[in-house]
Amino acid sequence: MANVLQRQGKLTVLGIVSDIPNPRAVAAIDAIDTAYGHRDIPLGAVAGSDADTAKHGYTDALVRQLPHRIRNSDDVPDAVTLYRQLLARQPDHSVTIVSLGAYTNLAALMDREGARALITKKVDRLVIMDGVFPNGFGPVTNQKLDLEAAQLVVEGRRGQGQWPTPIAWVDGLDGIATRVGGSLCTKASKRNPMRIVYEDLFGCGPVRDGNWDGPALLFAVGDVPHVFSVLGRGGAAFINAEGGLGWRKRSSRPDDFYVHVRDQKALNRRIDQLLVAEVRPE
């Protein structure tokens, strides 16, 4: 979706970092970018990806079926190094970071010497796909992937502040009804990376799961602003008693908020348009 939106002039992808310990994840990302004609997008690997403890899932299907130049994590810098390189080159307050998975890279970036000042100077907003606000419950996937990192980003550490820029949270509830991709097998080429992913997940049968990342990306880009309701301004996320995310109505973070979907049909329709868009390899 980010590749298609870049082609449409809606955003500029500065770089993409993997957030799971799977050394072939970056090869799969490279295969997706290459299919859309953007093989030069810089990529970064999560620290410790050589442990290879994450399930590969459709990663291997993409790597097996599509051209790519990056073989594994050894071919790219670590995520924090890439973050610092990319941020240093950008105009002040011009960058939006979209976080769709584990907090590992964000926490590691916060911990790197001098990085907080760099984040404050260069980043306009962090958009995170997570939470079930306002009440919340126990930790879910993105927190469970790296609980310590999630806590650092959300609440900081004694002697250190929280994440230093405004945060927009795209509520996890938004993904449950975002059932998309059902037309990929009839409308998209077999070389379309999203069709490959869909077939690996569901065959060419009905959609059997939600899509959480799509809503977060589209909100961050402002591509479909009318489908979201902005809630909770003046509050902030916190780690609740169950270890998941809750929402404080009052906080010292006046620019944080969370969003809910108010027009699910329009959101699903837009995501499906982007998923079946024509691939244009270089």
C-alpha cells in the first residue's frame, strides 16, 4: 500500500525496517518494493534477527516467487542505524514514523545516545497501530512481541522521558472488521505481492482475518481522513494493571490521541483499491 501511495504522490517512503527476528523478512520487503518499482527504498533489520525465532509465514512465499536483491539481514544495516541515517537527512519536523508491529526498534532508537534530540528535531508524529481504547485489556500481539520495548516507548524509564514527539494510536479494534483482499485472486496478477500473501494465508477462499496495518497507514498518510474519528485528545496511553494498554483522560501529553473507524465500508473499499493496484517492476 505504501508503494502504491508513493507512486500516486501521496507520500515518500524514506525507509522500511523489519521488527521481527526473521532474517529473511528484509528480503520479502525488498521483493514487495521491487514488484512496485521501488527497489531502492532503504531497508533495516531488527536487532537480533539472526536468532530466527519468528515464524516466516508468507515471507518465504514472497522470496521464493518474486525477484529481490537483498538475501537476508546481513545485506542491510540494523534498524536503529538506518533510522538515524534517514532522520539526519530530513528537514526538521517533517517525518512521520508508522509503527505496525513490535516496539523493539523504537525502544532501541530511544536508548541510543543523542537519539532523543534527533527524534525531537526531525519527527512530527509517531503513529502506532495498537491498543483497545479507552478501557483496554491485557497485552496483545504487538506488545507481546517485546514487552520491555513496549513499556519503554509507552511509559519511558526512570530518569528518561517517554517518546519525545506526539503519538497517534490507531486502535486495534479498527482492524477486526477490516476484512480486505477478497478480490485479489480475481483482479490482481499472479505477480502481485499481495495476491501471493493472500493465497498463502487463505488460498483463494474468503477473508478469514482482519487487517490492522492498513488503517494505521492510511490514517498516517491522511489518505481517507473522513473515515476516522479522533478521540482522547489531552490523554495518553499507559500500561494497565493487566499489562496491556489503557488510556488516561488527562496527561502531560496534550497532542496524543487515538482514532476509531467511523466509516468501515469506505475504509475497506480504499484498501482493496490499493491492494489490487497494478504492479510496475523496474
